[in-house]
Amino acid sequence: MKSIKYIIALWLCGVSIFVYVCAMLFILNVNAASDVFKNHSFMALSRGEQEASIQVLVERVSATLGLNKTPEISFYEYNWAAIASNTALPETIKNSGGHISINMTAITSTQEMQDRGYNSIEELVVQCVAHECRHSYQAQHAYDDTDYGRACLASFQGYISYTENVDGYRANFIEEDAESWGTSYMQQYFAGAVVQSAVTSELPVDNQETNNISKQNVEQQEYSLSEQAYMKKEQLLERENERIYLKVTFENAQFQMAQAEHTQTMQREQQIQQIVANAAAQIKQISWPSLNIELAPVHTVAISEKILWMAAIVLLIGPVTVVILAYIIIQRIHLLQQERHKYQMIKQHHIMLHMPATPVMCCQTYYQLSHIK
């Protein structure tokens, strides 16, 4: 049992020594990598060593800022042949969603260094890395219930890009804050001073003037945001009033159209009634000479008994007269048919006796026979 305890104790000691040595080597590696900027030997390194040094620098700045997560880093080259000589340099470095993209062609450019007013490439690299890491710090604290957090959130939401407006881009609160803190970090880094942590302070505490400027920027940003909110509210009210005005105008137009249609319908009905009334008046004015009909109210018409009797007699005699006349006509037709039959018989008799069957001869024979009867 004792031997097993000794073995475990020796194993734990060995593990502790190994961890300690690894930690020391890591610290020495970090210091050595960081010193390439202070020693101004960054440009003498190979591209892979430069990228490793920048990675270590990002981790160091992230630790200083107290970031919950170290930003991811990617490196790329820019094709200088793709742009004209008078074209502005592309973005040196940018932070999008916690991912830092570094243009190694631009960040190691002497022209970029001179345009930004730095004395060395190392100062440019340190300032740019600190600037972008500060953006990650702003994003981490954007939802804090503090003036700084609210200012960062408002600036992120109303961000003005460089391509939209250069002055507006530089006036962004998060850009002013990141530029100021990055420059302060770079100056303290190369001066050998201990860079203050930004977890509990918005800017390095040893720079009171920068702090005051930052507070003023926050106040200005809040005032600008409140003014923008007021303007947006006014615009919304104007749009709502315009919408209501258009709605009322449309409803009035519909009402006027309906009223006009109703008026036209009423006028047409009145015209029709007037036409009917005129026609009735004209009919009343027409004279009937053959009938001598006199339009009078029904209650003033007096019908005598004689007229009624005459009408009854006419109604009775009329059918009887028609029947009598029809009978006479039928009898007359019957007699004519008999006379014609006799004439035909006489004609046939003449033909059979080879006598002339002319109408005159037939009539004489018919006459004689009639008298014989």
C-alpha cells in the first residue's frame, strides 16, 4: 500500500513539474513574440512568423480587455495589380461578428503607415489590432445597462460605413472609442507602461483627458440618438397624418360619387314623371268629335233607364237578326244550287238529243219546262 502511495505522489509531482515547465515556455514564447514589436523586428520575420506574432498580440490584447472569447483571425493578401496607382488602399483590418480579417499586404505597407502618421510598421500593427479588439469589447458590453453599453448599442444600430460617408464613419461612437483606445494602448505598449484593463473602465484610467472626451462623445451620441428618435417619430406622425388625409379624401370622393349618382337617379325619375304627366295632360286635351265623349268624374255620370232598355233590346235583337239573315242566305244558296243542277241536266239532255247546247238554247228549254210546271 505504501509503495502505491509513493508512486501516486511521484506521478503527481511529475505532472505538476511538466505543467509548470509548459506554462513557463508559453510565457517565454509570448514575451518573445511580443518583443518583435517593441524591438521593431516584425518586418524581418517570415510571413508565417508575422501571422503567429499577430495571433499572440490578439490574445494579449483580448486578455487586457477581458474578452469572454478571443476573436478568430484570418489573413489574406491583396492583389496590387488589380487597382490603379491612384486608388486608395484597401481595408487594412476589419472585425465582423468577432472575426478579424487582416490584409497582410496593407498592414505591412509603408504607404499605409505614412498615411496614418505612424513611425513604424509595428506601431501600425499594434494600433490596428488593439482597435479591432476594442470593437469586440464594445459588442460584448453593448447590452449592459450602462451609459457606455447603451451608446455602443445605439452606434452599432445606426452605424455609418466608410463608403456611405467618411465624416459620418469617423463620427461613429464605436469608431471614435476604438481609435482612441487603440492609440492609447499602442503608446503605452511601446512606452513600456502597464496597459490598464478595460473591463471596469471605458478607457485607460491614466488618460483623464481621453476619458472626458469619451464621456462627452457618449453624451453627444445620446443627444443625437434622442434627436434622431424624435425626428423619426415626427416622420411617422407625418406619414400617419398623410395616410389619414388620403383615407378621408378617398371616402369623401366615394361619398360625392354616390351622392352624384343618387342625384342623377332622382333627376331621371323626375324627368320620367314629368314626361308621364305631360302625356296625360295631352291625352286629356284631345277632342273626340265622332264619339262626343266627355271626361267627367264617375260619380257625376247619370245613366237613364231608357238607355239601359235600348241597350238590352239591341243585345237581344242583334243575335236574332243575325240568325234570320244567315237562314235566308242559306236558303238562297240552296235554290241557286237547284237551278244550276237543272241547267246541267238540260244541257246533258240537249247533248244526248244532238241538239244545240248553247246557253241560249238551254235557257229556252229551261224556261219552257218552268212554265209547264
